[in-house]
Amino acid sequence: MNEMERLYGERMHLTIDSNQDMKAQATTLLSQAFGMFDVLALIAVIVAALGVINTLTMSVLERTREIGMLRGMGMTRWQVVRMILAEAATVGVMGGAFGLAYGLFMSRVFIGGANLTQGYRLAHSFPVNALVAAFAIALVISQFAAAWPARRAARLEVVEAIQFE
């Protein structure tokens, strides 16, 4: 390696790297790419939270009369809050499940593509702890996002809600 660089490097303007050097460079580039994926994941989480807020707020607005009727029939404010939070949990479970399935599929695609273009093979890992954490985060975010619409629904006055158009 050193002899080749000595013989040809200066004359032909070449730099010769070992496999370890190339692997270190590839690892650095992949780390930077995955850092960008982390930023994109954060943006996706924010967009998802805003989507849950929007969906539940529209649900509460569209069902104002129904919520008023339920309250008039004896449903407590706390039961209204729990109903909205249960809807949010359903959205969180579905979003988390679809997100995990899509993420696992896309990781297979990216790693398969990297294996085709790189000189060495990347192994696909299945980090159960990270997947459970991602699913839990989806549920927690859905519950936090539902707090404002649930509070709004619980504060509806029965007579005003029934007359709402």
C-alpha cells in the first residue's frame, strides 16, 4: 500500500486508502445520513401531532350537538374527556402500527440499496427496544395532542352544545 502510493501517488495525483479507511469514511457518511433521518423523524412527529390535533378538533366541532346530547343524558365532563382520549389512543395505535410497518419496510429497502452499491454488506437489525419506544411515543404524542380538543369538548355547556349549528 505505502509502496504503491510512493511509486504512483505523487506522479498520478492518487491517494490510496485501505479497506479500513474506506469503511471508516462510509461509516461517517452513513452516520451523517442517519442524523438527517433523525431530523426528518422529528419533523414527522410534529406533523403527526398537528394532524391528531386537527382531526380531533374537527371531530369535536362536528359532534358538538352529539356531545351536548350525551352530556344532557348524564355523561360527565370527565367521561367526555376520556372518550376523546380513547379516540386519540385509537389514532395513536393505528398510526404507530402503520408507521412501524412502513419504517421497517423502508429500512429493508435502504439497506438493500446500500448493500448493492457498497463494497461490504450492512446487516439489518431489528431493535425491539427502539420499536417499542417508537410505538409508546406515538401513543403519548396522541394523548398530548388530544388534550386541547378533549378540554374544549368537556367545557361545552349542554344547552349551547345542543343548539350549536
